[in-house]
Amino acid sequence: MRDLILAGQLRPGERIDQASLSERFGVSRMPVREAIIQLEGEGLITSRARHGSYVTELRPQDFRDHYAALARVNGLAASRAASVRTDVDVADLQRILSEMESAASPGGHHYLNDRFHRRINRIGASNRLKAVLRYLAISLPSRYFDEDVVEPRWRSEVQAEHRRILDAIAASDSIAAAVAVEAHFTNAGEHAIHYLQAVGFWDDAVGAG
């Protein structure tokens, strides 16, 4: 259900039809109801007494706020990573970044992008911080990006941002690492909004009233 919402297949304001989703997924209504409760906690679904559940009418600012939170937490992890990283850590990040720069497919690029950030978080994040990062990451629309819709220059911008992050960590510059990571995720939020607008995420949104 999260995938359907973030991919725009369930529209903002659309009523959740539990029977239809149960049939679609080949499950009873119980897992659907459990999913609704979880997605309410993520802010993707809103339930109203005696009216049912609806896809939350998320606005661009909602996504900006989500990415701002993600930027701060990832920035904290990167700052710590820069202060404790080893030469092996830097070499691992360099290898991932080199593979990402030569990745031919969008899927390969996204996979390596995730590996790059997970590696930084493994170096610098505490267990609790990792849990917060996982929670924030599950509701990101970026994993649904269609390469044909994304601006052509975006990948090169992302690679330059990754390079700045790696350079700061390699130099053990905690402040620069945090600044670079926060800027990277802030820019990712703007790209996400641009993408969602391009694919019509907010077009013909269904009113929940």
C-alpha cells in the first residue's frame, strides 16, 4: 500500500477500499487493516471516525519537511563517521562511489546510492540512530523515480554531491561532512517534489470531504 501511494497509484484524498485491496493483494482484510494502522503512523493515511480511511493529502512542504528531517539525521551520522572512519572505510566508500559513477542502469545507480549512504551510517550511526534512519527512509518517493522523468543533469549533480561527502569524510572534517550530507538530502527533496509534479502526483487529487 505504501508503494501504491508513493508511486501515485493511490491518489491523495482517495478513500481506501479495503475489500478491493484485499482482493488485489490476495489476502484477508486483517493485513490490510494492519497496514492502514502502520501507514497512519507514517502520515500517509488519515482515518476518520465513521467515514473511513483516506490517502493523506500530502503537499510539497510535507516532503520538504521529511527530507529536512532525513538530512539532519544523516548529517549527524556523517559527522560522526568523519571523526571515526578508518582508511578501510574510506576505501570502501571510494569503491562504491566509483561503481556508482559507472553504473549503466538507473536501478544499479539507485542500489549503489543506497549502499553508499548505508555504509556511512554503519560507520557513524549508533543503533538508535540507525533505527531512526530506517524509519525515515521507508517513506521516500525517490525509489520510484523513472529515469525518463528525472532531469538529465540530476545524476551528475548527485555524483558531485557524493564526491564532496566522501572528500569531507576522508579529510576527517566532521563539519564539512554534515554540511555536505544535509545539502545533498535537501536537494534530493526538491528533486523528489519535481518528480512527483512531473508524474502528476497532485493532479486531480480526490477530495476527502
